[in-house]
Amino acid sequence: MNEIKFQERIDAEKKIEPKDWMPDAYRKHLIRQISQHAHSEIIGMQPEGNWITRAPSLRAKMILLAKVQDEAGHGLYLYSACETLGISREELVQQLHDGKAKYSSIFNYPTLSWADMGAVGWLVDGAAIVNQVSLQRTSYGPYSRGMVKICKEESFHQRQGYEIMAEMAKGTLEQKAMAQDALNRFWWPSIMMFGPQDSDSPRTGNAMKWKIKRQTNDDLRQDFINKTVGQAELIGLTIPDPDLKWNAERGHYDFGEMDWDEFWSVVNGNGPCNKQRLAHHKKAHDEGQWVRDAAKAYAKKQELVAN
Amino acid sequence: MMSSLFTYTLRIADSSLILGQRMSEWCSKGPTLEEDIAMSNISLDMFGQANGFYQYAAQLDGLKSADELAFRRNEREFFNHQLVEQENGNFGNTIVRNFLHDTFNFLFYTQLANSKDETLSALAHKSLKEVKYHLRHSSNWLVRLGDGTKESNAKTQVALNELWMYTDEIFEMDTLDTELFNKGIAVDNSALKSDWDAMINNTLAKAKLIRPEDEYMATGGKKGLHTEYLGFILSEMQYLQRAYPNAKW
């Protein structure tokens, strides 16, 4: 009975709120998806944080730091949205450390030059926006509202990245080479951010029925590619896919086969920086333990004084 | 020949930049997510302040841009306080370093806001708003850490003992300071000491920390003499500008 009413609500495009009844599987799906999203924001601070101290101008430094700070803020909203489903931030972080919760594989690739700050903003945030714009209409209220707020900031991030790429692409020969190299390294991992092809995506069915997801992985990926090809051409960079060409009949770009062995290998923990990213997060968390303990002990003392 | 006002402005900018750089090293390493955000925020404020003072210095100089001042000078040409170049260490080291410096900055900008130089006065007003928040942040944490657990008290006391030697030079007055002070432009740093002492003593008492004795006290920042840390900070920060001198970013 509950389940039927729940589905009617969803079908009528009404949001599900934290106190509403929801199927256990819906709750679980959301916790998995939102926490994965939150962890991605947090782990995603590392590859860009890698360049903050080396940013080449005062302006570049401030913009990059502000951007990474936004990501920490997004992580906060998303952890909070996830907590409305009855799980604590501590538990979520523990799941991340235990390897039970995942984060976007894109952050397991290293950022090797300043142009990578361009590529990450332009492509990685660009891909994230396509996904997040769609998620603004997701059926769970707190997630949907979080996405609206996040999307506003992400479009600034994408422009910031594109600006770095554009600037380097018209710069010295060395800068242009760095820009092309960054595009070469980040292109395929970026389009793999949309996840496996629909035919290999076991959870898509329920997620679509519950309107958690509004578009499939393949549709979102196609959207992103359609948008990005022209942007690359405009600044004179070449997308590293010989099969990429406009298909007038489909009204979409055709593109080459993704390396799914690499995709699954990185998802399963065997990418260039998987161990490093998780170790960094654990180390910061462990080193902060005494600080969190001190803050708790102090707050407790203050409570005693107040009573 | 560099003008006195140019050098004076550069000194302020350098301390802001180097502390901003240190604070930005915390990004993704904070003890909590909220604190990570707060430290990035402080870093951003420091870079903003540095940028303001460098822009003014560039305008006075007429030869170098703000970025050239930040990214193309060597260790011996940097005039920041040695205190701000000290390593982040653990969170307690950072809080103590910032607390000692924020207290100074609060008093310094309060006075500089009265400068007869309109630009310095305006920059001081703007910085003061931010520094008040920085001081509240570092003071609150100092009390939490000092009066938290035994471990946090011990760690924070060690940090205080180690950093104390860098608290003397911030009050120094050289001939350039005196010259500009006499013109109503600069702050009399030495006159800030008694207020600084009172504020420090007050917060240390709340934090149950013991004020260290003055023993060896470092000096030299104003003359471009630094600890060994500054060279590494600059080589990291200036890497791209130095490696690709003809590139625009």
C-alpha cells in the first residue's frame, strides 16, 4: 500500500522528504549515491589542491583556492543531505575508509601540470554539471535542493577551467603542448565519469523508476560530448578520439569505444592514485583526531560550567 | 632607489602572502571539513590583502606588476615576519602561530587605518574587518586546545614555546619605519607591544597555557634575512613563473 502511494507521489513529480515513508531500497540507493557524490567532492579536493601552492599568479591562486573551498562546501551539503536519511557523517567517512563507499574514479588520476587545472575544471566539472543539472529534478527533496545550489557554483568552476585552457592554448608552444597533453589524459576518464554503458548498469532501472536519476548514463555522456567538441575546436585543441565525428542522422557526435577494462580496474581500486587519495584522507582524519577530541572535551567542560 | 613607502607597503604584503601560502597548504588536510573550509577562507583573505598591498606597491614602483613582486623576487628580497613562514606543523602549531600574528595584525591595522596615506588607510580598514575574524578564530581554537585534553594542552604549549622566539621582531622599528611614522604614514610597532602583551596574556590564561620567557629572539625579516623555510616556500610558489618566464597564465 505504502509502496503504491510512494510511487504515485513520484509519478506526480512530488518530492520525497526525510519524514515521508520510503521503500528501504530507495533509502539505500540514495545513501549510496549521495554519499558517493559527497566523497567525490571531498576526494576531488586533492588533485586540485595539488596545485594551489604552485598556482602561477595571485589571481589564479585565489580562484583555484576558492574553487576547492566550494568543493568542500558541496561535500558538507551532501553529507548533510545524506544524514537526513538516517546515517551519520562519521559512519559515511568510515565507509569511505573501509572501501565500502566509492567516489568518482576521475580523482584517481594525477594532476601533472598547471594545464590539468584547466582540464579538470573544463572537463571534469563540465561532466559533473551535465549530471548535476539533471539531478536538480531528482525525487528526493534535500538532494534536489542541494543540487540547485551546487549547480550554480559548478558553472563558475567550469568557466574557470576553460579559461585556463584557453589562455594556455593561445600561449607559448610549451603552454599549448601542456594544454593538449592535459586534454589527452583527461578526455577518456572524463567521459567515463558517466559510468558504465546502460546495458551494463544494473541499478539504472530502479533509479529511473524512482526518478532519482532522470536520464541514463549514455544519454548524459552524449550530451556532454555534444557540448564539449565545439569548445575544444574553438581554442584549437584536438580531442584524442579518431572516431569522433558528427552524425547528422542521429543529430549527435559518434565517438570511439571506451576502455572499459581500465574503467573497471580504476573503480575496483587499481588506478594511478587510488591508494594515495584514500591514504591522504585517512592521514588527515587521523591527525585531526586529537583536535576533535580537544574540541569535544572543551565543549563538555563548558556545559558543566553552564549547568 | 626604492622609495620608503614602496618598501613599507611591500613588507606588509609579504607577510600577508607568506601566511596565506602557509594556510593554503592546509587545503584537504583540516581536522574537520568545517575547519578545512575556515582555513581556506583565511588563506583567501590573506591573498586578497597581499594582492591589495602589492597592487599599491606596483603603482608606487611603476616598474613591476603585483605578480612580478610576488613571484619574481628572491629570499633576500622578501621582508615578511619570520613568524609567518614557520611550518604549519600540527594544527596546534598553526593555531599558535596565527594567534600570535593575528593579535599583532589586529593592533597594527587598527593603527594603520589612521595613516595619512589614503591608500594604506583604506587597505588597513578592509584588512581589519577580516583580521578581527581571524583573531576570533585563532583565539577560540587556542582556548579549546589549551583547555581541551591533556594531550592538546601539551601539544599547544610545545608549539607556543617553539614559536615564541619569533614574536619580538614584529615590534621592531628601523629607520624606514621611523621616517614614515614621523610623517604620519606608518605605525609605531613598538607602541603596540603593551596592548599585545595584555591580549596575549588574557587569552593564554583562558587557555591554561604558560607564557614562555624571552630567551633567544629572532630578528631579520625586515632586512630580508629569513629562516630556511622561506626558500622552499618561494621555490614552490614561484616555480611556474620562474620556469616559463615568457608565459602568461
